[in-house]
Amino acid sequence: MGVDEDSEQEFKPQKKKSTSDDDKRMQKIKPGSLMKALLRPGSGEKTPSDGDQVIYHCTIRTLDGVVVESTRAEFGGKGTPIRQVLGKSKMILGLLEGFPTMLNGEVAMFKMKPELHYGEENCPAIVADGFPKDDELHFEIELIEFSKVKVISEDLGVLKKVTGEGQGWETPREPYEIKAWILAKSGDGKLILSHTQGEPFFFTFGKSEVPKGLEMGMGTMTRGEKAVIYVSNKYLTQCPLIPTVEGIEEVHFEVDLVHFVQVRDVLGDGRLIKRRIRDGRGEFPMDCPLHDSLLHVHYKGMLLNTEKTVFYDTKVDNNGRPLEFRSGEGLVPEGFEMCIRLMLPGEIALVTCPPDYAYDKFPRPANVPQGADVQWEIELLDYEKQKDWTGFNFRQIMEDVEKIKGTGNRLFKEGKYELAKAKYEHVLREFNHVNPQDDEEGKEFSNTRNLLHLNVAACFLKMGEPRKSIEACNKVLDANPVHVKALYRRGMAYMSAGDFEEARENFNKMMTIDKTSESTAKAALLRLNKEEQEIHKRARKQFKGLFDKKPGEIAEAGVSDTGDQDRDETHEIDDRDDLDSNKDLATSRILMDSNKENVPQATAQTRMGFLSGLWPSGRRFFTALGLDKCTIL
């Protein structure tokens, strides 16, 4: 096909602000190497730009009109147009420069010298062997359409074009339940399937019930959104929606996401599942209950037996009154609270919960068997956020602190160290906005803040995280390097971490600061010495004979006679440390205004750091030495 030379336009390199690889390529364009002839005008005013998907037919001819290659069926092609993304796809330089000059529906002829098509040095686009890439050629381009698309997969195998905006911002994920109208066509426009009448197509996200590429695209859609999802054959997996994918190179899915039900695998192992039955008010998760919120809920508890036996219903067994409780205080089973923290006001959810997150670790109703899985139907009526201290005077603030600290102490006593720590840390965060007005208030404020940091340290120690316990103690010692209680607790944390020299340094410093703490420090040092001796003894026994053999011989390390079962042994823990029993310790008297603040710990199993793995019975030995003892203030 000839070109009207009079209508040809000479191209000059366009100036670009960025310095991408394509920009560097465009700098090589020379005047006269790319010419354009308009064969059919397009419509509109906009032209394609970087990030746009262009869908076009292309027929390549020699200058005397011989067809070299074409996408059109009448010229031997498959009849399927090409889809590429400007700035993303590997394109010849002439089209990269030519598309931004075209309108929607336009047909144009581009005359390109070899360096503007496949004859370019290091051309990223691949062409078949035998292609005349060293010749000047005509490229007839019909720009069918162009639009903004979202790149779903980096290899451009899955793209999404939004045709109708959705609501909100929440998008489906595994294992959400989806309802959608779906119509699928091949790249050349042939209908493959249609679910656009009757009931919308229903599937569970993540269960391979739709092609992988379609699910990837729908995972970026909001409720009510309409989109076309372009999926290449690489992402066309066999599934109930499309049982056969052989011979299909590409599918265009027209999707209308009607609705999805939020289903959450809270633990990630399929045991604690929350399924939303009725939508709530607001946006997820911004409008979900925060820590320390006062919640009002109705719930019905059922056993997972064939009868779905109801063991409690607030609307029946509580005279119709909802349950009221504050989150983060351990007042409901852990699984119950974990799920309700993911709910919106007005939402109704069905929760399936395993026994270890239901009633095996919580006071169990009489009609719930031990080890039973349960199901709760929960309705979150509303909640109130915890009031801040705006408008409070110092005395009112400290009274509120005592209540929160008291709750933390109770949780610590019950072995709920994470929740207890959260209470203490909440107060410490709020303390950043408290300004004492005189020396007396400043002293009380400082003492309370130190006490809270040491309680956080105690929680970390019980949780088996001595390094974080040390950090919490440092916050006290940075402000007051002679704080005896903080030195003692940090020394115990160092001992738990196996840093014996640092522990010894802290205990010795105690004695130099306060002579009344000498007996406590000496007792701790005695424990420390015994611990070191025991480690050396066990190391010698475990590696006995290892270095006694001649070169080439193999020696077996000694094995502890206590047996490997000791690794999993649990122990009764005495919460009282010797420092707290020393009534003459000045710092202890300051921190412990009354006996009500000294909360004994509950029995718990703790991790003792790397030392428990050094020998089989290490954990039992720690308990025997009393190294897991700490007290909440």
C-alpha cells in the first residue's frame, strides 16, 4: 500500500523530562527517520500517554506494498489486535514515538527507517527470523482504543481497566465470598461464557474456583466496581468457571462486582473464622473498636454439634440486655475479642472458634464441654472510645492512672502479660501530654512513670523477652542511674539472657548505691554464681570426650541423663523476688505506696532465652534457682 508523500509529517525527537530507557532510545531519533501519513482521522482530543494501554491492529509492508506481517485475518493474521502498555511493554521505537500523536479510532501509516523498528541496535522487541529488519518499512496502525489501566502482574499478563467506580476502599481477599456478573470474550471478541442473568456467579476467593488472573484482578476491585480484566493464557488456570483453557491465548473478562462477604481467617490456620452476616456502619478498619473501647454487644453462643445447641443468648438469658465490657481487659474469651475488634457498629458476624481461644482458657459455662469448638453469632450494637484526659486536672489524671494500672495488675496476675503490658504502655503514651505544675506533682509523676516502665519490664521478662525487658529498665536508669529497683530488674533480665557479667555489674552497683539492698544483691549474686557453675558443669558433661580422640576418630558428645522430655516441662512460678521482701529498701518504699499495688503473679510457663536450649533440663534449672521471679509494682 502506497503512502501519499504530500501528507507525510516529519518527526523530530520529543523533549522528555525523565531519563528512562525509552527516553534514552528516543534521543537517537534523527529527523526524517520516522514519517506519518494520516489515512483515517480519529475522534476526541486526547492522545495516549505513558501508562495507557493501546489496542491496535498492525500491518507491516515493504515500500512497494508487499505485506510482511499483519494481525488482520484478511492478510494472514489471527485477527486478534495487539495490546500493549506505553512505558511498560517492549515496543519498537517508531510506535513508541508515534502512538502519542494518534487519536482514538485513527488509522495512520508510519514510514520507518530500520533504526526505528526492529533494525534498532539492541531492540527490546523480538521479531521472527527472516523479517527484513534492515529495510525501510511501512507500518499501518489502526488505534482501536486506548485507556488507563492498572498493572496487576509485572509481566503485564493481567491488566485491569475500570469502567465503573465502586464504593469504599475494601477489596476482597482469601477467603471472602464473592458475587459477581461475569462475561468472558477471547482476544478477537468471541464469546466464551456469560453469567449476566439470573443469579450472580458465586465463589470463594482463594479456592481456585475462577482463573488465577481473574482472581488477581478482582482482588483489586471494590464493592460495586465494574471493570474489564485482561488475562493472558499464562494466568488462565483450569477451574469450574472455565473448565477448558487449551487454545485460548487471552481472555477479556467484563466484571461487575455485585457484593462480597468479608470472611477472615483470623489466626491464619483456618481455626478461628469470622464471617460477616450483615454489614455495619462506617469504613473498615478505621471505624472498628480501638483498644480500651467500651463495647455493647448481643451474642448467641452455640456448640458445633448437629443440634447447634445454644448455651447462652443475651436476648434470652440476660433479660434482653446487651453484654457490656471494655476491650483489652481479658473479660471475654480471646477469640471473641479478636473478632469483635474487626467489626463495625451495627455489624452481625458469625464466628467459629477453637477451644483454646474459647473456653479452655476462660471460665467455661456449665453446658460447654471441655475442648469444645463453639460458634458465636455476634452483633456489635455500638462502642465508646476511651475518653482522653482533656480537661482533667493532675489529680483526676492520676486517679484514672491508678484504675488503668490496677487493671493491668489484674491481667498480670492472670498471666495475660500481653494485655497487661498494653495497659501500662497506654498510660506511658498518654503521659507524654501530662505536665506537672509543681515539684510535688513532678515527683509523683516521675515515680509513677518509673513504676510503669518497670512493670513493662516485668511483662517482657515473663514473656521470655529479656532484651526488651532491659530496654524498659534503661528508660528508668537513663533518667535516674541510681534507681535500685531498676538495677535489680535489669540484672535479672541480663541473667535471663545469659549476660552474666552485665548482671553482676548491676547487682554490685546496687550495693554501692544503697547498703540496705546488700542482702538482696548478694542473694542475686549467689544465684548468678550457681548459674555459671551449672553451665560450665553441663557444658563439660555434654561435650565430654569430644576433644580427647585422635585425628580421624569420632567422639560423641555427652548426653544429659535428664531426658529430652524436660524441655517441655512446666513449673510452678513463685512471683515474689527477694528485693520486694526487703522492707528497708528506700526505693522500694517509694514505689510501693500500698500493698494493693504489689500483685503476685499467676502460674505460667515462660521462655528462658537461649539457655533453655543449651541443655535438656535448662528450664527446670532456671525455676529451681528462682530466676523467673519478678513482681508487678
